[in-house]
Amino acid sequence: MKLINESAWQYLSVKLPILGAFLMLVLIPLLQWALDFQLIPKEHEAVVIGVIIPLLGLIGKKIYQPELHAPQLNGINSLLTTPQNLNDLAWMIEAKKHIGLREIVGKQHNKTILEWIKSLGGWFTDDETPWCGTFVAHCLKTAGVKYPKHWYRALDYVNYGSKLVKPAYGCVAIKTRKGGGHVCFVVGRDQKTKKLVCLGGNQGNAVSYALYNDFDFQEFRWYGKTSKPADFRYRLPLLSGVSATKVSEV
């Protein structure tokens, strides 16, 4: 890939450092060699040693060096970062930071998940105990929002917050599953299937997006600092690219 269409040699910021290097690395040793072999008349030695060599050294140090800056991520590189919606909810901003975080199967455990458990006052010390409630509680706590006393139980989320008649962006969705429950955040609707797009922990053993039917959930509850969401939160964004219709929640 050709990144620069013009010759770099036309810029002074390239020419001057090369000139400085030439003065420092070539002329000074050359003059010293000439002095050592008495190629320079003795009457000129004092001038070379006292004036010219120090002057060349000073010029070399003063040669302009271009400043280095961090690259700006424009164009295709902007895909490396996702700009934050300034109107986004604090707990959703925190939730999105951890997309892709996975539990570690086996004796080792993900340190981030263990830190969440510890900070919430949990007694278990592994990431294989279902941690969807841990993830939601961590995000709410980070945003300064009250979370359930038994945050580790997904179904306890129906006992706190305000019940909603329909899902809103950022609300907590609670559903039952075989052997327990599952809890996650609503982020939008799938453009093709119109299913809910939900962001949660322990979805496929990771923090990830998944698709659900509205009727899959027992309740939708609002956990914000207000008693209900703003009206525009009910207008769920239409999203695409989420293909997981079934994920492990255990």
C-alpha cells in the first residue's frame, strides 16, 4: 500500500536532519583527521579546533527536528474505536466497555470478573458460577444506581427498580431459564427479525449481544436514578449484525 504520493525529500523537516547528521558525522571527523595528519596549516589549527568544530557541533544540535504526535484515527482506522454517544446512559457506557470479555474455562478465572464479584461483596471466587447478575450489578454500581441485594440471583432483579409495560433502551430484562434465570440490558431491535437485541454477561460465556423475543422475558424493569425512562428511550434503535439467537446462559 502506498501511503505517501509525494517525495519526502521536498520537505525541510527531512532535509535538515540529514544535513545535521552529515555535519556531525562526516565533517567533524574529517577535520580532525586533517589536523592529525597535519594537512591543515598550523596557523589554521587554532581556528579549526577553537571555532569551526564547536560551531559545527552547535549547528548539529540546533537542527530542527520534526515533532512526533500520536496518529489520528481517521478513515478506516476509525473502526478501531467506537465513539461514545454523549446522551448514553452511564451504566450502558460501562457495559459496552466490556464487550468480548470471556470467562476462562478450567482452574484459571478471568480476573476482571473476579474483581466485580469481590467489589460487590460476593463470596464465590470463580467465573463459572453464572455471572449475568454480577455483570449487570457491576454496571449499575459503576453508574451509582441502586442494584438488588441478591444481585447474584438473576430473578431477584424483578424485586427492584420500576416495572415497565414495554422495553426501553437501557432497561433490565429478566427471564427464566432451566435451573434459574437470566438478566441483561436492552439495547435495541434487530432490523430484520425485530427481535430484541440485548447486551449481557455470561451470554455464550462472554459479555455479548444476543437476540430474544419480547415474550422470552418475564419483566422489563427500569433501574435508573429516575422512576421511569425518558419517553425517547422507548424508541429502540434498529440494529444489524447480531446473529446469536441462542446463547448459553449457564
